Amino acid sequence: MLLRHTTAAVAERSALTVNPAKTCQPIGAMYAALGLNGCLPHSHGSQGCCAYHRSTLTRHYKEPVMAGTSSFTEGASVFGGQANLVQAINNMFTIYEPEVIAVHTTCLSETIGDDLPQIISKARDDGKIPARKFVIHANTPSYVGTHVTGYANMAKAMVDYFAEKNGVRSRAVNIVPGFVEPSDMAEIRRIAGEMGITPILFPDTSNVLNGPLTGKFAMYPEGGVTVSELTRSGSSKATVALGRLAAGPAARAMDVKCKVPCHILDLPVGLKKTDEFVDVLRQLAGVQVPDSLEVERGQLLDVISDMHQYLHGVKVGIVGDPDQLIALTDFLVSVDMIPVHIVTGTPGKKFEKRIREIVKDVPHRVNVSAGGDMFLFHQWVKNEPVDLMIGNTYLKYIARDEDIPLLRYGFPILDRVGHSYFPTVGYRGGIRLLEKILDALLDRKDRDSPESGFELVM
Amino acid sequence: MSDYIEGIMDTECEVIDPVEVKEEMIVRYPTKVARKRAKQIVLNRIGEEGEVPPIQANVRTIPGIITQRGCCYAGCKGVVLGPTRDIVNITHGPIGCGFYSWLTRRNQTDADASPDGHNFMPYCFSTDMQEGEIIFGGEKKLKQAIQEAYDIFKPKAIAVFSTCPVGLIGDDVHSTAREMKKKLGINVFGFSCEGYKGVSQSAGHHIANNGIFTHVVGTDDTVGAGEYRMNLLGEYNIGGDAFEIERIFEKCGMTLVSTFSGNSSIDGFANSHTADLNLIMCHRSINYVAEMMEKKFGIPWLKINFIGAEATAKSLRKIAAYYGDQKLMDRVEAVIEEEMLPVKAAQREVRPRTAGKRAMLFVGGSRAHHYQELFSEMGMETVSAGYEFGHRDDYEGRKVLPSIKIDADSRNIEELEIHPDPERYRPRKRPEEIEKLKAAGLGVADYEGMMPEMKEGVMIIDDISQYETDKLIEIYKPDIFCAGIKEKYAVQKHGIPLKQLHSYDYGGPYAGFAGAVNFYKEIDRMVNSKIWGYIRAPWKEHPELSGSYAFES
Ligand code: SF4
Ligand code: SF4
């Protein structure tokens, strides 16, 4: 057994986290910053955090992830990191020539209390920031929030630093995707395009973290929202945020700063949540939903109805981030699957309330924990086994010990490819999710059914 | 015509002038940065006495330069203590540090090798500090976390690792550990390995060495069975390396008392002081323990290297020569003879495809040196190399130790004062015996470093930056580049394969004889892969718009 010390007896814990279902803010900020064209993310703290964040993102995407660090030593930790950051800014602009440096803090620089706006303006006064180049920042102490809020904070920093109101409302629509894959961001753009909307999508990591092999390494890949798009975003006629926790703050900041009205939706995962997204876009664009999307919707529905017998009543355990879990739970319930255990490491009271609402008609007791960990999840699974688990790669230890099929979904996925290329949002993404769910369930059925009951057609 | 062009390219490759390359690498840098980097980029020269030029190493990383390096915590918890299966390692800090070091280093372990079957390596334990603890202190939570870990898991030891904020808010992990040790009656010990200490992972190795030496080594005097009883230091069982070394040891009739720290148990550390000899694999990360054990218990140490079949054979002979025992020498020779057969066959198989190819290695604190052995066994040449966190002695050899200036960053890392143990100090060899061995060229307590074994004119680069990596690749176009996960995909975008030498790209083992064969095959696959030839699409070769089709003619 891999997790041989995990027993079914759940003991009360108030201080010890075991096998976390979350990680720290800066990695989310770094990921979001990579969705800004020509941006070099920078970690203001000791160099270990930066090395860890780059490594983890790289393992998940199998793509280069470039970022600088202030490389604090003991001296900087005592006297503050101003000298290190000013020097880092100068070095990065000189050596790597980014358009933007997006600085996020770490636990260390936050505990010291470094004042980033002051340091950035010092760098500007010292002439370390070339003309028409930018340094932006987000505060991301990890003793508050998680990787999800780190992403939200950096997305919001893009608004704080760049969005401008120029008096004229454009026809553009801003879309802020939550902490989703580059493939999902591209799919969100495509769906908007089908509705005749060319969105200002930020952050946008498509074509950054799923780039081609060309024989040339580009420090700054093609993708990402540009500074000029962000500047114009303040004049857009609306902002749509997809994912309340990860995308909501940027959209609200845009509303406050530039009076761009915002629509904060759930992630468009599954039929109903995609319907909500499409419906809002339709109203914003003042158009009919095109046939192309109606067809995709119908295809998703078709797959659901064709395979409903294999989905109905299947018990599922899920671990992930709040925005994903809310939309995914909604999808599972909509196809009559039973989410039995739901765990996120990201704390939040609203989360549990929303999940309870979604599962209120589910004919089964549902365990929910916001601020839980995978150790607790595993114990729940031991007490009440499930037919399928959905979550990140760390779940594979539980999957093997308990012999339960696993669908890899969320962050990080360290041992499979596909997530950065094939979306799980939108109607098509829904079909892909179902395909993966059914593959996992039916492979298991094929493996376990008696020879006499082995089915050719399913 | 095409022959002619190839001729030019060949000569062009040969005329790469490293002096110019160095110039080109640093010219872009701001003046102060260039001045500093110039001391960390050195062209190798071997003097008449085997002396090499000095290189600046183990100094601060330049902010913003994009480094490979990690932090002190990573070196302490991640590298040295992480691979021991039966210690509950609690990260005291916010969640990230613990999360990222959770299972990512691929240390393998055989959990059933200990009678109690304890294995906590698949678990991540953290105090997940919140704002309240940052403001009011985290000792209370730490104490409670240790209690909960004890109640749930009943381990025989708990270790606590401090992350950056812990030092700043003034939590005393050591007194907390002492208090809990007394209360629980198991070994509980703490490490002040905050990430900002030192200049790289290296500081963490030192702190880990100190801690394990102070709290564990020498706590169990049971002398186990077996002849030729040795400890293997600095072998972390990535990809199963330690398993292969254990196999060879067993075959040679040698006994491993403990490994620091691959496939390891805390019980092994506790009675490691009963061994005859310490073998150092990774000099950088563990030489402190060897030195302290020599002073306190009288155990000599030898630098060995089990990466490379020839190097493995050489190391086994060195061990046998140390014991000076004919029986052992004969057995070692028999093992080498038998093991080298498949190795030689594998070499013959790959060499026609690998000979003459060029490698670069920028990794760690010993692997950039050790892996050159494997490449040369395949007829491949190392054209540039450097460490991520090595010190001057790892480059130039231990003879430079007296001349290394201790700077402020290193001075902050405690140097334990060690005296002979009044009861347990027992020199394993008399001074004259040691001198005799040294005179015979055995190199007791010595390490010659990487540079003396490398060619003249090759570039040695310490703490290489992303920019320098790109330049090297553009100019030299090596056949393979060895580094870590952060470098991997940037290099491969250039169309050049990168072999990870931290995680082995999830392969291995590469140590010992069987490992060498694995490595030959893997590198053959990588440098001769046809994948890189697909980069140019066919229509780029023939961009003309009209073509003739078979059916037309
Ligand atoms: S110190 Fe904070 S920011 Fe750095 S890795 Fe740890 S939790 Fe993350
Ligand atoms: S906070 Fe400090 S200890 Fe943790 S990863 Fe960052 S540098 Fe290392």
C-alpha cells in the first residue's frame, strides 16, 4: 500500500495538514502573469519559491516557464528587499527585455512588509524601467488564500495597472477566465467568436503554455493579452468573469475602476453552466445563438442521453478548486451521477453553501469540506467507497490503494498530457469530460465483469 | 556541392573560440553583473601539477538573472531528509513549501525492508500557517501538529523544517521539538533551514548534516552482522540507483550499514557510527557528515562514484584496496569481470551511433561531474559543464579548501565543533596505515573535483543563467544538454534533447553496472531520435505552389 498509514478512523485535527488539496498563492499569480503577452513573472522573495513554482508549472504543462526571483539572502530578509528588487528589475529589462514584469510577493517579503508600489516607483525614479515598459505587482502572501486567490490577485492587478476609461463605450466584451487550462481559454474565445464577439480575454495562456515545437525557443511566446488590449478593456461594454473565486475580483475591480458592468458566472463546465455563459453572451452581443452552438449543445445532450445508463447513480469523489468543483458538481448532478465526497483545500463558507444547494436533491448524503485535505478525503473514501474519483495527479495514490478509477482533472496534472490541448469547458468540453468519465467507468466494467456478462456493445 | 558545405560547417564547429563565447555571454549584462559572472565562467586549463584556474562558486545569485537554484529548505528537507521513509517530516510554514516538495524528487524506497513497515514518504505534512500565526507566532500550532502527527501515525521520529517566515517571526522550532520529544518519548528534532539561509540548496545540506549528526547518529550502539561494514553517503536513490548499488554490494560480500539517505531508515543513521568506512557519493551534499564522523568516531572516508561502469569498477577496487584484503579484492575482481560483460556489449551496440557526440551538463553539486563518466564510456565528449550549487572544492578539488574565503552568507551556517567521543572514538586505521594508503594513491578523505578531469579549454560555468544557457545552445549546438525540469522544455524548443539529471526524466536507475546500460540506451534514444528531424514541415522544404502528380505523368 502506498498510503499505508491512512486508516478509516477520522481523528479531529486542528493544526496538522496532511496531503494538501491546495497550494500557495504565488504559483497562481505566476500562471496568470504568463497570460500577459511579453510578460516576465517575478517572484519577490527567496529563490526557492520561484524554483518550486516554475518546476510545478513546468511539470503540469511540459512547457518552458520563465520567471525571475529577487533571491533574498539573510541580509535582505533583515533589511528588506528593495535593493534586490530594483536590481532584479534592471537585470531583467537589460537581459531579457520583457514588455512587462509582473511581480508577486511571497510569504517572506510579506512578512518583512516590503512595500511594492514604493519599490517600483523607486525603480522608475532610478531609471531602471525603460520607456513604454511596465512593472506591475500583486500581493500574494500564502498564509492567506491559496493558488486560486493568487491567480485572482494577479488578474486583478492587470485591471488595476492597465485598464483605462476613455469615455466612449466600445462594443468589446471583457472575459476573465478562472484558473483554467490554456485549451479552455482558447475554447472560451472560440465560443465568444461563434457569437460574433471578439473578446478581450485576460489572462490568456493559450499559445503560451501549449506552444508548438518549432526549433526555436521564444522567451515570450505569441499568446497572451496585450497591454494595449488591457488598456482598452476599461472602455468595454461589459466584463464576464468565469469562476467567482478566481475571476470575480478582476471583474469587480473593472466595474469599480472603469464602471464596466460585470457578470460573474460559474465556470462553463457541463451543459447548464455553459448555457448560462452562452445566454449572457447572447444578451451582451444582442444576437441569436448561432446554429453552430445549438448543434454543439445538442451533441452534448445526445451523448448524455445515449450513455445515461452508465452515468446514473454512479458515486463520485472529487477534489479540486472551488470554481471547478461548483461547476463540475452541477454537471455530475445534471446527468444523475452522485457526488459523494467533495473536498477543496481552499477555505470559504460560501463554497459549502453553494455545493449544498446544487446537491440538495441528490438522493444520498454528501460530504463537503472547504479547507480539507486529501488525507481526510481518503478517509471518507475508506468509509464510503466511490465508483470514480476526479481530481489532480496526487489522487492516484488513493486510486491505486483503493482500486478506484481516476479521472485527472484540475491542478496539477503531473503524469498525463492532454489537458493543455483539449478543453473541458463549453459543450465540446462537456463531451470530452463525458468521454473521459465513460472511458474510466467502462474500462473498469470491461475488466471486472464476469466472462458470461462481458458485453460487446455498450 | 553538399560535401563542400558540410566541410565548412565542420570547421566552423571546431573554430568556436571559448574566449569569444564568454565575451558574448556577458557583454549584454549590466557592468556589475558582467564583472561577477566573469569570475563564475572559467575556461579550463590544466597546469603541470594538475592545478586548475580558480572559479567563483557558492556565492549569491544575482537577482533577476533566472537561475536554476532553489533554497536552503529544499536542500535540507527536500534532498537530505526527504528520502528517509520512517521519519514524519513536518514542514512548519505556509502550505506551498511542503506541497512542492511532496514526492517530486523521485526518491524510491522499499518500505517493507524495515520490520515496522513505516513509510511516510508518500505523505506531505504541514502546519499550513495562517495569518494569525504569522502575527502571533506559530509555536502553539506546531506543538499541536506534532501531537496530532504522533497520535495518528505513531512514528518513531518526527522532524520539523522551518520555512522562510518562521525565522522572521521568531518561532523556536528547536525548543518546541525538545519539549515534544520529552513529552512523547520519541525522537523529535528541528531544522532552521529557512529558505533565505545561504545562497542555494547547499546551505540546507549543511544544516541537515548538522541536525542528523547531532540528533540521530550514534544513538544506537548495536553492531550489526556482516563483513566490510560501510555507510554510503550522498546517494538518494533517485530512480532506484541505491537498489542497484545495494545489489552490487551484496554480490561483493560488502555490508551497507546505512545510506544517507536513499532507501534509508532512521535506524540506519542511528548506528551508522559502528561502520568501518564511509563512502561519499555526492561530495557536496554530505561531506560534512563524513568529516564529523571521522572526528568523533574515527571513521575514515573515501570519495567514490558509482555513476559509470568504469567508475563503479574503480570505486569497488578502491574499497577493496582500502581493506587490503585479498579475499575481498578477488571477489571484487570476479564481480567486475562478470558485470562488465553486458556493459561492454551495450557499449559496442551504441557507440557507432553515439561516439563523437557532444554533451553539456549543468546540474546539482556532483552529477555534472559524475555523469561525464557515462558519456565518455559512450564515446561522447563533455564540452561544457557546471554546478548549480557546488563549491570551489567540487570544481577544483579539496586542495583549495584552505584558500576558500568564508563570506557572510556561509558564515551564518553553523559549523559544529566536534571532538572525539570519549567512549566511541576508535580510529579504524592507524595514521601510518592511512599515510601508506595515501602514498599508494588511494585518496583517503580527498576529492579531486571536476575540473582536473576535464579537457583544456572547455567552459566551466557556475550557477548558469537562462541567458547563458541559450547562448551556449545557439553557439555550440550540443547533441544533448543535461539539466533539470525548469530548463528542459526551453532547451527542447531549440530542437535539442535535454536529459534531466535530477529526476532522470522518470527513468533509471543509472548507477552501477545495470544503470550504465540503461543510460547508454536512453542517451542513444535521445541523441539519435528522428523526432527532431520532423520540425521542418515538408512544405517548408518545397515551398513552390504547383507540383506534378503521379497520375499526370
Ligand atoms: S514561502 Fe510561501 S510563497 Fe514560498 S513556496 Fe512557501 S508558501 Fe509558497
Ligand atoms: S518560502 Fe523559503 S523555504 Fe519556502 S520555498 Fe520559498 S525560499 Fe524555500
